[in-house]
Amino acid sequence: MSGSRTLDTYRLLGRSGLRVSPLSLGTMTFGADWGWGADRDEARKIFDTYVDRGGNFIDTASQYTDGTSEQLLGEFTADNRESLVLATKYTMLRRPGDPNSGGNHRKSMFASVEASLRRLNTDYIDLLYLHAWDFLTPVEEILRGMDDLVRSGKVLYVGISDAPAWQVSRMQTIADLRGWSPLIALQIEYSLLERTAERDLVPMARELGLGVIPWSPLGSGVLTGKYGRADLAQRIEASAAGTRKNVAAANGSLTERGLAIADVVREVAAQLGKTPSQVAIAWTLRNPGVTSPIIGARTAAQLEDNLGALDVEFDADQLDRLENATAIDLGFPHEFLSRPMTRSVTFGDLKIEQRP
């Protein structure tokens, strides 16, 4: 990334004309229902700070903080709904014990959307994601349900989150062939701690017209440098409730490897005169497949710090340090196809210029 950017330097989302900010406001922290979020007043400060700086891309989900996140957004967006791009998700179980109150199927989709519309106090959702792959629902059922919601005007665009690359590519192909609403966004975990999406998910998204929206660019907070080796020795309950440390453990981010990477991020940040959070977020923005990383703050001060990622510029040595500390094995067939022997027998001495 070169040059300073701002939240109102908008980007197109995937193969669509929808304009979104280069950083998305995550609102999983809106509400204290899970024990570690922001109360209403602080959530309002976070929201106002983001919007006042020109931000327009807000991310939530049907069950974030047990529905409080959507309820607060319904209140906060009452005066500027048309200026914002509201994204929410369906899939999560809404009523324990009811087998059809969660999942990817049509009944779950429609009921979840209706509940989200009520909580968000709006007539339509700008972007609806399938939240997580359930390995049960036929893709045609999902796609047709999404297309029906778009045709009804209750949803404008559709996307998908946390799903296998081969299923996403299959769905996009079916949607194209049948004239159904295409997927325009892919929300995935992507950070210096979690780069395995570079194997198939990110290249697939670029090829098929989905803008990549990384969640947890700070590795559940590990890349901020707030955790140390002493935290590894403590018994941590791996759950979404209680503390942010619980979430970091549940996501597999709070590990010896994660802390070693955080050390490198902290060293690069010190060289740049930036914070570790800014460095980690700025690194995700360098990937040409990434449209808008999600930043989720618990305080307005944390949000202000995160927004500083838009001003970060790396030199070659700093990038090499970050890349080398976090490199992954791309696996087969990617490693095989990139070997000199394979390329030699495929191309010989041919020189072929590829477009970026």
C-alpha cells in the first residue's frame, strides 16, 4: 500500500458497483451480552467515530451478542440508513432445541432475515452473508433462497462466509448459469496469523468476482501484543463468552507461534513509529484480493488506533520480515506447479507476460 488513504476513498465490492470503505466496522463488540463487549454509550461513540470519518460499511450478524448488535445498529442508523452499507449474516442457531432455527436452509434463511430486518429497523439488508457452511444444505436451495430475497427487495446483494473454496466456486458457477444473484463478497479469517486462505480461497475470490472481507485481521487480539507467554500457562476456556482471551484461545490464535509472530509485528511497528495493530491491519490491505478488513473495537480509542492502518507504508525489508515470519506451505498442487522442474517441462524457454 502506498500513500495515505481515508475511509471515504471507496472501493468496489467484488464484481458489483457497490462502493464500500477500505475498512469495515465490525460490531460483534456492540453489547455486553457475552461479557466483553461495549455498552450502548461506548458502542455509539465507536459508530459515530467511524461514520464521521467517512466510513460506510457496517458488519454484523443475526446472533452477535444475542441480537443486541443488530438492535443497537437499528437505533444508531435511524438518521442515515441510506448512506450506509449494512451487512448481516444468517446461519447461527437462534433457538436452542429447535432444529430448524439455524443452518443454511431456506427456512432458517428467511426467518433469520425477517428477525434481522426487525432488529435493524430497516426495510432491506444491503448485503446478506451465509455465515458458516453447514455441510447439509444443497447449494441450489441456498442460491435460490438468496435470489428470491433479492428479487423481493429485502436483500440487495449476497455473499458467503467461512465455506470451502470448492463449494463457493461451484455456487458462483451455478448462479451465473441460472441467472441467479451472484455472490459478491467472501468473508474469511485472514491475518498474519492465518494465511492459509492464500492457497485457494483468495485466488478463487479474485477469479470469480468476490471481494475478500477479512475477519480478525488482528488474530483475535494476539497481534496487538497484549498477550504474553504467561497467558499460555493459564488455563483458558475456549469459548466466545467470558473474555476476549477465551475467544483468542477458541480461535487457535493464542499459541507459541502466534506470540512469536506478534513479536515480529511489534518490532516492525517500533521501526515505523506505528502500533502493532496498525501494522497488522495494513498488511492485510496490501493483498490485491482484499477489499475491506473488518475492524472490531471495544472502545472509540481502539477504533481510532485501528484507523491509523490507512497511513502505514512498509519498506521491502519490513515486508520480508513479516512475510518470512508468517509464511505457509501452499501444499499440493501449488508447490508442485511452482517448482522449476515443473515449469521447465511445461514452458521450456518461453517467456510469457502475465497481467496482474
